[in-house]
Amino acid sequence: MQIEDLNAIAEKHIGSRKKIIVRTCMSAGCMSSRADAIKKNLETAVKEQGLDAEVEVRRVGCMGFCGQGPLVGIDGVKEKEILFEHIKPEDANAIIASLKGVESNLEIGDPDHPFFAKQTKIVRANGGIIDPEKIEDYIAIGGYEALHNALTEMQPAQVVEEVTKSGLRGRGGAGFPTGLKWGTVAKSPGAKKYIICNGDEGDPGAFMDRSVLESDPHLVLEGMAIAAYAVGADQGFLYVRAEYPLAISRLQIAIKQAKALGLLGAGIFETPFNFNVDIRIGAGAFVCGEETALMMSVEGKRGTPRPRPPFPAESGLFGCPTLINNVESFANITAIIKKGGDWYASIGTEKSKGTKVFALTGKINNTGLIEVPMGIPLRQIVEEMGGGAPDGRKIKSVQTGGPSGGCIPAEFLDTPVDFESLAKLGSIMGSGGMVVMDDTTNMVEIAKFYMEFCKDESCGKCIPCRAGTAQMENLLNKIIARQATQRDLAKLEELCDMVKNTSLCGLGQTAPNPVLSTLKYFRNEYEELLQPDKFGPAATATK
Amino acid sequence: MSARTLTIDGKQISAEKGASVLQAATEAGIKIPTLCHLEGVYDVGACRLCLVEVKGINKLLPACTTRVAEGIEVTTNSERLNKYRRMTLELLFAERNHVCAVCVANGHCELQSLAYGLGLDHVRYDYIFPRWEVDDTHRLFGMDHNRCILCTRCVRSCWHIEGAGTKNVAGRGAKSKIITDLNQKWGDSESCTECGKCVMSCPTGALFKKGSAVGESERDRTKLEFIVNAREKKQWNA
């Protein structure tokens, strides 16, 4: 494979395209509403109405507006795309007939809706446009060009330099500078190095990585290959949770196709660079999203974290230097290589660059996936793009960062969404879950929900997380049942501090966050539930 | 230079490069509380009792897995650390069913001695009282999960000293459990070599030698009666 061959594939594929493209969202969300039957019926309708020559029905990945799904988009009829919403399989005939000008009473979405208009798409640029199961579709929009450029025109150190310049920070949650991590792995001595892509997305309400993997698997593979070249690795692992069967099957197809074309494997683009990727399927443990636990799992061991240092960059998988990044981080790489680190750094805020994908869910009118520039005020996301809370309710709080994050009260909705601002409010950016709560939500119940989640997902290795979360959940249950006193609340706060400071891994260290942030902003909701203490005022300290 | 000098609790000490802070402290006669640490097997940093403060680092670090470094200043004994240690022990006592009075390890239990040492005289958390079984199917040994603190010392000594690989951990969170082979009865285990290293490793009374349990210390008085009868009724076989 050389660049000429790549271009030839692209040209041939573009040449074979038909005038009108009917895109059917076939991501997990729409698939659960029978998107496969919709696509089949659309294909039959095209045949029956004799439009074979000019209409192509295409399987695409997530279009983003999941709450309005199943979605069908049409290109090539009007200047802008036509977006049909809430489609059922029996609507197929009417959709195809509309191409010939026949009026239908189907629900048509507004492509200028703020939900779409306010987005800046880098990671999700191809989502909902290309067929994730066809490598030609990806190549036709310039896929694997960035890898070629990196391999033939750049030194590994230059690739690291470009990523550093972009200011990209890890999208898994902690926000560690990606370029710095790459540089450390590149400089770590060792003949064998590994690349790991963390696709063990497990936060309740988060589905960003799933969508990227289902919609654009080659984007992630290409990002991993570039990373491997930059740090000197020749083997990659994609760790995906078993709950994402569609993502796994599309990745398997993608890897097979890329290998067949010589875009993965030995001597890529006829250079001495070799890179193979294998998939490892997680068995449903949340803690395996923690990097050291994930590596244990890849090694075939029980997925429990180990103390750091040593960090994976120095001693990771099988004791070798390992670069581990999140799906979304890898998905940003091709754009950075193609358009340059400076371009990427021009988007976002001073310390948080680029865009971030969020899964907008909860008590909000428009649920779905959005990609927005860093620094956008939270209010624009929930009120303009999300359309506020349903039934005219008031938004009370926005939860970011999943079980490691916190609840941001409505009075801080004008906060810009970036790593520092969210941390200042006692929450975190996290991997991108954004759960909106309206004024009917009880914040103590929310805290209890997340605590129960952490307790169930604790691996059991260290005592503070294993036994501490169980006691914290117990105390929250007592408060909710109106059986607790100030003394119990003091015990809860003391445990929050202890579990946060003594747990082994990030899961335990951040497990108290939902309690701490709701206590910070909604303490009255806790206190309203407390009972008078028979034994006098609360004693706080242990002794 | 293969030695490192550091300060632990204000005392200047030197330690070999690559040694853990725990080793360095022990050599200098400074005692740091531990539970999952066991001499002879690798450390996992799980019990969090040996957490220490290192000047300039805002996280607490486990002394057992932290390597010594030149010039670091370590504090092993502070009000905050001891408070966390007491809480950790409280959590353990509330987690499973630790009843010292009827335990085979009473008086020889590391959990018990640590609690005495840290002045823990009561537990402020609700006891969970989970139901755990006792596996007494093995010919020589028994396992009482009620007393297990999941330190995994038995697992590590079984794999890395004996090399049998019989013991392991199954389950998650508070439901984690030390298992034998593929979660079989210990008595049915084909890999167990009956070496007893797991029993030697156990800090509490979770693993014990048969015959040592309180319930087993029944007195057999029939022999006394037999002898007295025999003597009085002259029932000897001359």
C-alpha cells in the first residue's frame, strides 16, 4: 500500500457514489428501535420505486440526536440535509416517495437547531456520515492520510511535539496532558512497548466512546497507529467492555479491513513500521476502566488496580512501557496531525484545548451526543442545545463526571465547561457523562445512587473503598429513611474524607465526590431528613 | 551509590537503593502498622494501614510499595494517620463477624493487636453481620470466611512460596471471597498440597488448623469414668 493506492481507492469509491444518499443511523440506540428493519425497508422501497440508479441507502453510525431516533438523513436533494426523526420501519415508503416530491406527514428535524448548530465536530466529524463497516468510506474522506504523513514525513519526536503543541488532555477524565504522556513513553527505555486504547466506558449515563467506536472505528485505529509510531510500539490492545457488542463487531471488521489493505500489520505504507491491534473484551467490571486494573485484565489476571508509581509509561503491560489513552483521546489524533497542533490549540480555552464529546441525558428535552468546544458555558449546553427540562420544570443541577464527579447547582450554569472550572466547583470533566436533574430530584437520593454504584463496583482489594463505601451507603440509607442524626452526618463526612485520602485507586479516591458535592450545595436536603439526637450534640472526631 | 539517606519521623537513616520505606523503617526500629504485608511475599498495598506522609507529596503513600528516595522526609505517626488507621480497623470489624471471644486466633491475632495498639475500644459503624459459611471440608485445615479480612496473604503465599496456586479471590467488593481452585470445597481441591502455608500466613483466625477451634475443644470425660470404673471393679485384663 502506498499513497497512490490509497488515493485510487478513494477516487474509485467517490466515483461509484449515487446522487442521493439516504443515511440510516445504525448505532446501538437506533438499532434498539429497529433501525435494521428501517434500512431493509428503505432498500426495498428504493427498488420498488425504481430509484436504484440514483439513490443509495447507507448504514451510518451515530447521528447524535439520540432522543429523536431512529434517524434517517438525506443528502443530495436540498442544499442542507433533510433529517427524519422518530422513524418506524413502515415509514420507509413515504421517505423514498418524498424524494420524488410526494408530501408526507413524517417528523422532519431542523438542521439549524442549536443542538446541531452549536457543535464543533472533530471526534464525531464522520459519525452519521460514513458507513462504519466500509473502510473505503473512511478512506474517501481522507482516512489514513494522517498516518501516511506521520510515517513518511515526520520523525516520531515530531509527532509527539505536534500532540504536545495541540494541548490535548486525556479525555478519560483526569485530563493529563496527552503529549507529555506520549513523550514519557517514547523516552522510556525498552525494546517492547505497548499501546492500549481504553474503551471500558462505564459511567452511568455515558455513551460517548461507544458511539465513536460504533460510528468511526478506523479513526480510533489510525490514532492508535500514529501513537505507536510516535512512542515506538508495535502492538496495540483495544480494551472494550462486553456490553458493547456492536462496537466490538465493527472494530473486528475494521481491523480485518485495515489488515487486508496493509494499513495495519507489517511494513505499513512500505516503511519499516509494524503495528498490530488486538481486541480484549472486558467482563463487565467498572474498575477495569482504571488503567492499572485494565492492564491486569489484559494480562488475563483478576482486574484489580495496583499502586502507582510505577506508572504505565514506565512499567505497564507485562512490565513494558505502555501508552494508555482513552478512545476519545485517540480519536483526536488524526485531526491534530492533519491540521496541526496550533490549529487544535486555537479551539477551546487557555488550559483546556479542543472539543469534548458529552452524552447529554436525564431530565432534558434533547438527549443525545454533542461535541462542543471547551469553554462553552454549561447553560448553552443544557438550555439552548438541550432545550431545558421537560414539562416546563426547572433545572436544579447538572451531574458531570459520573460516579467520580459531582453535581453542579443551577446557579453555576454560566460556568465554562473546562477542566479547571469544573474542578473548582467540586466536580470533574470526567469522560463526558452529563446528567441533568430537574427540581423534582432529591439530591440525597442521587448521592445514594452513585454511592451504591461505587460500592457494587468496588473491586474489594483495599479496605477503605470496599468497606467504606458500604458504610457510607448504609449512612445515606439511614438519612433517607429519616433514622439518622447529626452524629451520623458527621460520620458520613468523616468517612468521605478517609475514603478519599486512603483508597488505593481513582475509583475509591473519587467515590465520595457525589456525596461531597451534594453536601456542599444541597446540605439543607440532608439536614431536613435528620432526627434530633437523643444524646446531645454530635461528636465529630474519632476520639 | 547504592544507598539512600532519608528521614523517617525525624530520624536520619540510610537504606539500600530499591528498599521500601517499610523496610527502611523496620531496620531503623520504627514500627509502621501493617496487615496485608507479609515477609517473604510481594506487597500489594491493599490494607492502607501503612500509609505514610511524605513531605511535598499531597497524597498518602503506602510504605510497603513506596521505594526509598534520596532526602525524602517521611512521617509514619501523626494524628491524621492514626485516625485513618483506627477507621480502617473499625471498618474491618464492622464488615464481617469478628468475635474474639470464640476465635481460634484470640490473643494471636494481628487485627486484634493492631486494634489494641491504636486504642480502638469500640466501633462506631453499624455491624453488617453478613452470612458467611465455614469450609471445614479439608482433612487438616479449615477456613472461616467470617474472620477473613481479604488481605490475600494466603493467596500470595500459596502461589509464590508453595507454587500450588490453590487459593484465589473471587467476587467483587464486599462480596469478595477467598476461594479454593475453581470455587470448590477445600476438601475437594486437587491442587492443594496440604502444606499449610496459607494457615501460617493468615493474620486472623480465618484459616486455622483443625482441632484448634473453640467448638472443637470439647473435653472427653468418658475416659476418666472408664479408668475409675475399671479400677474399682477390678476389670483389668491381667
